[in-house]
Amino acid sequence: MPEKFQVVVVGGGPVGVALAVELGQRGVTCALVERRLEPQRIPKGQNLTQRTLEHFYFWHCVDELRAARIMPADVPTSGVNVYGNLLSDFWSAPQQRELVQQYYFQAYDRLPQYCVEAVLRARLTALPTVKTLFGWSADAVQQDECAGTVTVTNRGGAQQILIADYVVGCDGGHSLVREQAGIGRSGAEFDQKMVLMVFRSKGLQEGLKRFPLKSTYNIMHPDLNGYWLFFGRVDMVDHFFFHAPVANNATTETCDFRGLLHRAAGFEFDVEFEHVGFWDLRVAVADTYRAGRFFLAGDAAHSHPPYGGFGLNNGLEDAANLGWKLAARLDGWGGEALLNAYTLERRPVFVDIGRDFIAARIEEDRQFLARYSPQRDYAEFERAWKARMERVSGRAQVYEPHYEGSPVIAGSPGGVCSAHGQHTFTARAGHHLPPNMLSSGRNVFEELSDGYTLLAFGADARDLLAFKSAARCLQVPLKVVRDGYHDGREAYASRFVLVRPDQYVAWTGDQPPADATALLQRVAGLPAS
């Protein structure tokens, strides 16, 4: 007998589980299908941005996430950049995400992806509308005008049919949902095989003591065409991972893994391997994130090398962006335009990330290493290295994903959705809401609701009547937060700030809108009356 849900999530890695949490908190009935019984204990996706920790705050498990941290809290998530090998005189430890901390409500953190998954799985147990099918695999997905259907099989061979209003593929780079939906992909192919090693070593721990306390060590080697040799800590005792380019015909039998580690370090050290695996260096993005009742999120929608911590963090942002939109549509107050906006908002952000923050950096490193050499001209290289590291530090400040061009954002004409932006405390339509203290002594993030929130500074009751009336008529959930005409208004540069359920600003103004109903219809993706 088929079992019916509002949403079926295929793939129960961190993005799929996060989406199920987002939906479950909103009362949406959903099934989560994941073939693995437990998360893979491979320490990938470790750097969690400030924005990601905001998600965990609203998923009501941020304290549990921080408690699961393996590294000491005083170890920065940023890293060291080194030329040649770990013994080089040329190294730098530029600040990165530390530079934008003040623009977010939560501080960044660092822990292995399997710890993140464990926290999210634990949170699911408190959400009765979510059914978890761990140990089940999706064999087939299909859709018609009325519903999506997912056929699943468990390890014992038992089969079940799941029927849902919507199906979301969080099933990785080889997504069955994407394939069955007929969604193509495009991106940059580097024709480069990479290796991931996880190992333990007391000797490497000793060798890294020459550097300030950091989490990662990126080695720029002139022979590697801009690709990284990349050491990362799992803990502060002896646990590490390492990424490096290898020959495209390399196998576990032919590759000298120990020698590769020693050449990257510049010295020999003890190695106890825990895992060795290969992956292909590529940047790929789906042509659309929606096809009818099918949606894509995480690696099913976009994949790229593990540079800069973009993968997991953007996958979790997909979950936060899509979850409230699906819930709004299912609850009846969100329109089809709201669901269509998922692709229109999230896809351009990743296109920018893949092209400008990953592929462009590989090319920039390649050109730098070809142009400058301390062996050819030491002084010239020293000047160029310093300037290069300043640019690395500056990237964190211009990485500011926003949705200015979204059809469900009421902002200035001509805006575009992009990963490029500028951090500021001004409230801007389409941008992440900066934190701010209210006159009550509470941070504004502590006052935001699961629906829309209208921040009203120095407003009287008459200013709010039209908003409240329009919200009631359209059944759009709206919380009004009134505060005095004080520093909050000065910082945000607007008396009125309408905030979406995902903490992005939908509209700002110094006066109430001329037509509050039309404004709410637009931001909720409803047809104009």
C-alpha cells in the first residue's frame, strides 16, 4: 500500500537531513530516504560559516552543534598558505571569515561533516511529521500532474512506494532524481584526478608547530598548475586529512601515498592511514533546480572541489531557502512563483561561486606560479606573494550571496542574484539581514519568526494597519516587531524592514507601502489581485 507524504527527500546526507528538519519544524509531513544507516566517518565539509550557524540556531540545535566540535574552540577555521612545502620561508596566515563576523548573528565553527549529520539526525527525532528511512535506497522516481512517486527498497529486499506532492533530490553528484527529471548539467572540467587521504601522525603534528594555530595548510607548488596540496586538521592530537592532484591513471596500488605526503611537507613523518579515495576535479551546476514536482539541492544541484568550504555551506543554504517555500506552498499562502524563485535565487549564486571563487582562483594561482619564482627573482616574488595574500584575505569580504534579482524580492529594478556583494549594516532588499540590538536589549534575530517579520522603527499603529490587514486577508504569516526610532533605524537606514523566513530582506522603506496587499502578494509569489 503506497504511503503518502507532502514531501519525499531522497538522500539523507547533511543537506537532506537539514531539509527534513526545516520541513518538520513547519509541520510538513515528509519521508527521508537514505541508504546508509550511519554517516560516513570521512572528515569532509568541516568549515561552517557564520551563516550556516544561523541556520542551526533556527533549527534549534546550535548548542548541540557546538558541543559536538572536536577541535578546541580557540582554533580558527582559517588556514596557512605556503609556497613549495611546509618548510618554506614563504607562508602567510591571512584572516578570512573572521573579517565579516560582525555582520552575522552567530560565529563560525569547525567540525567534521559526520558530526554535523549526527546533530541533525538527533534533531529529527523530535519532529513527529518526519519519517526516516535509513537503510533504504531509492530505485525509481517519477511524476505526473498530481504527485511524485518514489520506489524504495531496504537492505532486506522489501519494497515500498512513497507518494508525495513534491520530491527533493539531495542524492549527490550522481543524483537519481536529477537523472529521472532529465535535468542537464554544465560547468568546468579540469581533467584532473585528486586523492583524499585520512591519516594519523604525531610527526606532522610536531612539524606544524612552526606556524600559528590554524586548521588548514594549503601548499602552492609551482609544478601543479594551480591545484592545491591541502592538509587539514581533524583534531589537535594527530588526526589529519590531505587532498592532492595525482596522475589520472593512479590507483591505490600504483600511487605512493606516503611519498606524496612527505614531498608536500618537505620532511618525513610517521603515517597511519585510515582512508584513501579518489575524486575528479570538476565544477558542475544543474541547468535548473526544479522540474515540475522535482527539486534538487546540495551536490545534486551543484558540485565542485572542496575549496573554501563552499559545498556543505551552500547545500545547507539550499535547504533553508527551499524548505520554507515548499511549506508556504503546501500551507496555501505561497504561490508557484515562490517555488520557481528557488532556482532563480540559488542557481546564480553557485554559478558565481564555481566560476569566480573556485575556477578563477585555480587559474589565478596557476598564472601566479608561472609568473613568479623565488629562484628567478627573490625580491620580486616576495612583493608578489604579499600582494597575493592580501587578495586572498579580501575574498571573504566580497563573498556576500544575495537575491537582488529575485522576482519575490521588492527591491530596485535591474538587480541580479549573485555571490558577489558587499557586507554592510544597511538593510537591503534581497540581502541577508545584519544583526542589530533592539531597545529591549535583545538581538533582532531573537525576535524573527518562522514567517515574515516586519521590523518597524518609530512607527505608530496607523502605519501598521494596512500591513496587518493585508497579511490576514492573504493568510501570510506576519509578526510585527515595533521598536523606538533609535540606533536600529539608523543602522538599517530604513524605518520599515520586511524580513523573509530565511532571514533575507524582502523590502525596505521609510514609509508604509502604497499597496501593502500588492507587496505581500509579490514577496509570497501570489498572483496579483
